Amino acid sequence: MIKYTNHFLTKLEDLIAESDYVLRYEKGSFKSGYCLLKEQKIMIINKFFTTEGKINTLLDILKNIDLDTSKFTEKSLKLYQELSQTEITL
């Protein structure tokens, strides 16, 4: 199900863009590779990560937060539900 390609990364980015969160890639010394500002609804991911690292980080974030799915398109909702049911092993 999970493919470590730029196309799949774009799908995840589009999913997040449809939510209330803002996704940014910046340099930083985040111990986990990302910083999540829940009150401001901002996700910051280390921009030096590989495509696989970015995908794994986004999947990790999506497992730990609840997104408002009311604004999702049908494709994004289906992807979000599939990701929610998938056990991710890093």
C-alpha cells in the first residue's frame, strides 16, 4: 500500500493541504525529524529528509493527530481511511 515515491508524497501533501493544517519543510534540529504545533495547526518537517523519510514522518504525524475530514475530497477521504487502518512499521 505504501509506496516511497514522489507521487505518494504528493498525495500525502494534498491530503494535509485539504485539512486545517499547514505543512512546511524547513531546516531544523528536531529530534524526531519534525515539529508539530497543534494549537497553530502547523507541521514542520526537516527539509533535508529523503522522500522516504518525509513519507514516514508524515505517516507518523497522521497517526498522532485527528484531522477534520469534512473538507476532504472523496479520494483524500479514502486515502486517509486506508492510512488509518494500515499498521505502519518503520
